Amino acid sequence: MTGRFRRDRLTWIAYVLLAWFAYLQAAPGLVIGHLRDELHLSYSTGGLYVAAFAAGSLVAGVSSARLERALGRRPLFWSAAALMGAGAIGLTAGRIAAETVGSVLVMGVGGGLLLATIQAALTDHHGERRAVALAEANLAASPHAAPQSATARRSARRRRGWRPGWPRPARPHGARRGGR
């Protein structure tokens, strides 16, 4: 391998969005119990959330290459992030199973497209050093799924429901409230 590995703007944006993906990907599994209680869902209906995310990811996997050719990588990248975010908002705002399951399906499509686009972008951008970029991206993303579980659980225990505790991204280590 020749040359140094450089973390430029694209690399950092990809790392942050992969961490955000990891954070939101964990959500359906973490809130199913709360939704089952709140919406009086059966165990079978609760299982639809995981199936919806998986189905959305499958759709993304089948269509990502074609969408990238049609739209271009950059528009697909940002559209996928927006789609995953819209699904997360729908999951949080939904008050019936059809809305929340549909929102998780949207999260799966957006998340799957985002994941594929991030990996392709880092691979193409870093060439021979792609293994470093992909390893760092995964390492940076891995701790972001756990904090929301504790936050949602604390919020639910305080009888405020799970929604105030989710989706709120974890602050980077050492960051203070109020931006100071």
C-alpha cells in the first residue's frame, strides 16, 4: 500500500452517518415491548417490526445499485439518510400499528440504502486503504446502538413513556450540554 490514510470531509460524514444508522437500526427491537404494551399488540404483531425492517433492508439491497446509477451516489446518500430519519420520526409519532410498522419498513429501506452507499463511497474513495476506512467506520458506529436502550428504559420507568427517551443521539464523549 502506498500513501497515508486521510480522514477528509467525506470520510467523517460517512463515519457519523454510519454511527447514526447503528443507533437507529437498534430502535425497532428496543421499542417493541413498549409498543406492544402501549398499542395492545399481540406477540405476532410485535414480530412484524423486525420483519418490516428486514424487508426494507432487502428492498434496499436489491435496488441500491440501480438507484445509484439512476440518481448518483451523493443524492442517494442524502436521500437514504432522510428516508431513515423520516421512518424514525414516523415510528416515534405513530399511534397505531400500521403507522409504526410502516415507519419501520421505511427505516429499513433508508437504512439499507444508506449502509450500502456508505460502504461503496468509502471503498471507492479510499481505494487501497478501504480496509482502514471500513474498519474505522464500523468501530466508530458500534457503541451508538446501546445508549438509547438505557435512555428509553429510564424514560418509560418514570411513566413518561418511551418516546421522550428516543430518538436522541448520544453526545460524543466529553461533550457538554448547551454546546459549551
